[in-house]
Amino acid sequence: MSLFPSEPLKLNLTGAHVMYYPDFLTPEEASHYYNILYKDTPWQQDDIKVFGKVYPQPRLTSLYASNHLPYSYSNITMHPLAFTFALSEIKKKVEMLVNTEFTTCLLNLYRDGKDSNGWHADDEKELGKNPTIASLSLGASRVFKFRDKKAKSSVHSMSLEHGSLLLMKDATQHNWQHQVPKTSKFVEPRINLTFRTIRG
């Protein structure tokens, strides 16, 4: 693995601390892990409730953890599997860079441009106050947007590239929402690994 990613880009978002590492993994490393995770992950599609109606979640997910604690969001409760060797390798590298110990990784598979993730903040109570979230992207590039919770017209868009890492910490989840919007463009699948810490 590459030991020294290039200098990160710090996003200028008021009340947030967001760093973007465009080449956290080399292209070869990123493709290696993408192929393993795409093939070997037991992907699932849960139902979500939006304004009283139930829909299939517009992406596939899987949860892994170093403990047995579940993770709940959008009326979904997921129970983790034990970290695989590949995920453990990635987790150690992420932890070394951001100097944070993570317990849990939520994987998302965006199969095409129709798969998405609506506006939300990773502010569930089991994550604690001002959680640190490290998000690794593998596969196709997708647009990622931030929106100020109070000034909702304040939106920042960026592209998350193959092998890149996005780090969100401090009050980011308190002040900002984020999303991966749908696109009508043809895009290949994308896998997103979001590392977080859940304590009992």
C-alpha cells in the first residue's frame, strides 16, 4: 500500500472539518480491493420508510464490526459480520492516517446511476457527539454533495474518485448533511466503505 498519500484537500465548509485524500490508495490497490469486495461481500437490500411509505433502499449494503453492536438508521437495524482479512487491511491503513480507532464499517454498493443515498447526516445516537467518519470510494466516480442544515441553499458538490478517502469529523454531522444523488448518466458500480465507531 502507498504509505504517504499526497496532501489532502480541506473543504471550506463553515462549521465542518472535511478532508479529501484523492489518492489514498493507488489505482492498483483500489482495483484489487474493489474486485474482492464486489465478489465476496454478502450484499443485502433493505426496505426504508419515507413519509410513511416503504421502498426498497436504492443501493445494497453490508455491515462489519470488531464488536457485536448493531447499527440503526432510517428505521433499519443492521447486525454486523466479523471483519474480513481485506477489510481489516483497509481499516488499519485508514486508522493510521486519521489516528482514530474504528469499530464498524458500513459498505454501500451503488450498482448504477439509479442507486443513490438521499440527504442525511451520520448523527445517529450510537455514533456519539461529533463522530469521525472515514469514507473510502472504490469503482466508478460519483458526485457527492454537502448541504448546510440551516442555510439549505448552501451546497457544495465534489467528485469522489476511485481509491479516494473522505474524512468528516468534529461538528460536520451536526451542521451539514450529505448525499450521493441519482444520475441519468451511465456509470459503472461504486463501492463505498464508511468507517465509524460504535461503543456499547
